[in-house]
Amino acid sequence: MESNAPSRLTAIALTFMAVIWISPFSWLILNAFNPLSTGQLEIPRAVGLDNFAQAVSGNAGRQFINSMMIAAGTATLSVIVGISAAYPLSRLKIPGRNAFLWTLVLLRMLPAAGVLVPLYFTAQRMGLLNQLGVIIALTVLNLPFTLLLLKNFFDTVPIELEEAAYVEGASLFQIVTKIVLPMSRAGIAVVWFFSFTGAWNEFLLPLIFARVQDAFPMSVGLYAAFGQQGAINYGFLTAFSIIYAAPAVGVYFLLRRNMNTGFAGVGVKG
Amino acid sequence: MSDVSLKAVRKSYGVLEVVHGVDLDIKAGEFVVFVGPSGCGKSTLLRMIAGLEPISGGEIAIGGRVVNDVPSPQRGIAMVFQSYALYPHMSVFDNMAFGLKLAKTPKAEVEARVREAARILQIEPYLDRMPKALSGGQRQRVAIGRAIVRNPKVFLFDEPLSNLDAALRAQTRVEIAKLHAALDATMIYVTHDQVEAMTLADRIVVLNAGRIEQVGSPLELYRNPVNTFVAGFIASQRMNFLEVKASANGLELPGGRVLALNHAGIAAVKTLGVRPEHLLLADAGNADLSGVLAVVEQFGEYALAYAELPGGETVTLKLDGAPALEVGQDVHMKLPGEGLHLFDADGRALR
Ligand SMILES: Nc1ncnc2c1ncn2[C@@H]1O[C@H](COP(=O)(O)OP(=O)(O)O)[C@@H](O)[C@H]1O
Ligand SMILES: [Mg+2]
């Protein structure tokens, strides 16, 4: 209050921080929209979407679609398998169910590389060295967390609500789809989002399972793109990075709204 | 409207039996209240009638049909839960329409029945709201409305008022009584609150530790409790129980005075019961009991005086108006000619 000095100092410090934070992003954006990009932090002389056009066509475009399929497929399969297993785990008095869940989670703490070899040979035997194989493998690896999260959400749905629906004539399937799932939609959204971004960023599994250019997702494609055309094509790479990052950001904003509303158990007590 | 009959109904959880053979006939259109202390098995009994708990033994019939193996939705019952169990992600309308929609009722009829129930319960303005935007009393009505729209033969209530504050509870109690008169349906109502039991019931079923202690109209239970448990439980002020010694010419009261009494079974009397509202103030000369006033609670319309007898027992008196009493003063009491309850060593009433 007495003096402006501290706030001026703060402002300078904040500006400094902002520059540090923002400069990589501005570099990324300036280069991505500059068709004549050289990799320098400079004001582009021409602005255009040529880099983006390049990054969504041909190989890069196919990689985007591959990534989408792997990420959305893994997220959706994780949610479906997770729900089918977590609901009974939440409702049935299975002895040792918590110990079982935590054991699964602890096992998952092992580095993924540790299970890669058996996973690879299993997939090879089953003829699943393809995208479906990646989706199934990632779902299996996700399952402990998916189960734990969804079970905890289902636990918060009061059993009396299910009983009320049952008395009113709802079948088990109707109870789950009309009561339990809508009330757990925040939890389902979280699981879907984490599985999606996890699978989107996954590098090792698709690299080993796919092994052909056509099946690479963007994570692998980005790695392969370095030095592919002799010199590094900064414009293409920056545009590619932005597209690579976009879905995760988009999904986050889409689901954030969902997460703020409707946590289970709200507004039952008088 | 259906009658409900229970024959030797039992319930066990593993080796633990919590309901020990209950026999009860509920007539069509009757309002029956199960009352008893917490944990006595009221909810369990109700849930067995609802079909939410399997029956371990005996037989339950609704409308003449044995329903032991009939799933809940086909029993013709509707249940109102203590927590209301409203679906928080559905509007009030959808909450009330849920069962009808499941039964594939035509849309126009769903609309009509929900509106009619909402009109009866005066919740029409809230039909589009979500449950979390309602007060406790309003949620309670929605829960009852959800039961009404299904037009059940038997309504089951499990402590429906226990989450409401005192004023709202009294008001809703009156409305449930009106509703029973208007709907002409069989209602089974569970509560641990004897005031709700007294005011609502056609017949009260007093339960204790998984057994029926007594079944009767509120006044029957008030006037002729069959044992000390019922005598102590039914009434707003607990009955006074005095240890007495039977002698040839009467009962020797605490303090040594003898109450002259003519009764065939007088030799067996161990406990004398008298309700606080029946005890009278008296002079030292003609008193049956004397003690020191320990506490007095003034309610304006009446007062409760707690007198401590020389032997250490506390006796409660309910006195009309606002008597001028001071803590520490001597109180002399006279037993009434009528309204005395005699119990034997096992607590059974002697008539
Ligand atoms: N699922 C259960 N498993 C074991 N015991 C139970 C279960 N449900 C209720 N009980 C026991 O049964 C008895 C009656 O319970 P309840 O009917 O809920 O009593 P209340 O009269 O308070 O409604 C209690 O002693 C309670 O502990
Ligand atoms: Mg109960």
C-alpha cells in the first residue's frame, strides 16, 4: 500500500517469467504458421497454413488417424471393460477384493518394459501385432487404475437408489445404465480422458507392435520425422507438434465441464 | 388396496437371527405402524415385505397371494426410503415418472399421473427442478409422489420423517394422515418415534429385539400395555415404574407407606406402573409417595417435575399449567384410583 516498488518488482519478475514460459510456445506457433520457417524465433514474412496442410496429408495424416484410433479405441475399451468389472467389484462382497485391486495396481508399477516381451509374444501368437493389438494391450495395462477409479466412483452411488429403481421395476441392466452410470459420469469421463491421453502419448508399444510406416501413430511418426528429409523441416515439425498436442487439450476442455457438474451422491440427504 | 399377512416370518444374517417369527395380519386399507427401538428389526421386516431382503423362514402374503418368491416389482408395493432415494441426475418429473416409463406406460398417461400426484402433494411448481434444488420437505414429497404415481396396493414407509426438522415433521405427519384418508390404501410405516406411531396408526405393532411385543390401537396400547417394555415405550413421557412389595392388605411402596389394593394376583406384583400425567400432587398427610424436587421443566401449558424418592428412585409428574414449584422443596404425591399398572417379576402386566 505505502509504495509501488514491490508491485513494480513483481511485475518485472512476472514479465520475465512470462517471457521464459511463452517464448517456446511463440517459437512453436510462429514457425508453424510460417511457410518459410527456418527454425529461428522471428516474425514470419509470410503467414500460411502450408505446414499444417503438410502435417495432415500423406503419411502424417495417416499417423493422425492411427493415433486417433488407438487413443479413442483404448479409452473406450478401457471404460467398457472397466465398468463391467468394477460394478460387480463394488457391489458384491467378494472376500479380499481390495487386496486384489491394490495388488493389481502395485504390479502395474513395474516398468512397462518389463512386460513388453511377454506381451509381444502373446500378441504374435494371437495374430494381434496390429492396432487392435495395441489397443488391447494398452487396455490391459490400464485396467488396474481403471478398475480402482471406477470402483471408487460406483461405491459413492447409494445402494438405496438402486433398491428404489429395483422396486420400481428396473432390471439390473437398466439400474446400471439409467442410475449408476449417469451418476458416475464424472468418473467415467476421468477414466476415458486418462486412457485417451495415455494411449495418445504411448510410444514403445505401437513402435514394437506396428513396425510398418502405415501403422505408426503420431508419437512414433514424430520420432521418425526427425532428419527424414535430410535437413530438419522446422515448419512441418512445429505444425505436426501442434496437431499432436491438440486432441489432449481439446479432450481436457470438453471433459472439464462434465467433471465440474454431477459428482455422484450430490443432493440425496435432507 | 390389499391385505398383508405375515406368518412366522424369520430373518437370519448367517447364524444371527434378527427377526424371530413374526405373525401379523394387516387388513386392506389399514394404516399400521411398526415401532420399536433402533436395531429391533423394523426395517428388516419392512424390506422383507418389499422384497428387498430374502425371507429366511415363514410366509408373506399380499392380497392373498404368497409373495415369498415374487420379485419386488410384481408385489404391488411402493416404498418411501428414509434418505428419499431420489435420483439426483433426474428432474422431479423424471424421478416421479421413472417407474411408469420403465413399464412402458403411454406418454400422456405418465404426464397425467405425475401431474395428479404433484397436485395432491403441492409440488407442481418444482416438477422441472433437480432434487438438489429442493428443501428437505420438498424432497420428501417427491419421494412420496414417486410412490403415489405407481398406484400401489401397499405403501411402505421406512422412517420417512426422520431427516426433517421438528416443525416440518409435525406438518408432514398430518399430511401423511390426510393422504391415507384420501388414497384409501394399505400403509405400513416404520418409525422409532412413538409420537408418529400414536398419531398416525390405526394399529401399532410394537417390536423389540426381533419380536412383536404387542399389537393394538394407540389407545389400547396406552391404556393396557401388556408388559413393562410397551408401557415404557408408548407415551410421550415414560411411565414411572416403582418396585413394590406385595403384602396381605396391599402393596408396600418405596418410602414404606402401603397402598391398599384388592387384586386377585396381588401376591405376584413386583412393579407398579403409573404414568406421569396420572400422578397427583397431595399434602403430606394423605400422600402415598414423598420426595424432593430435583428438576422442574416448565413448558407453559404443562410442567414436568422430577422428584427424587428417599430410596434414590426418580418419579416424573406431569402437571397442568405452570405450577409454582422450587427445586429442593418437598413433593408429596398421591396415586390415582385408576390408571395404575401392575407387573409381575417378568414385567408382564397383571389384569
Ligand atoms: N445386512 C446385514 N447383515 C447383518 N446384520 C444386519 C444386516 N442388516 C441389519 N442387520 C441387523 O439386524 C438388526 C435389525 O436391523 P434393522 O431392521 O435395520 O433395525 P431397525 O429396527 O433399526 O430398522 C440389527 O441388529 C442389525 O444390526
Ligand atoms: Mg431402520
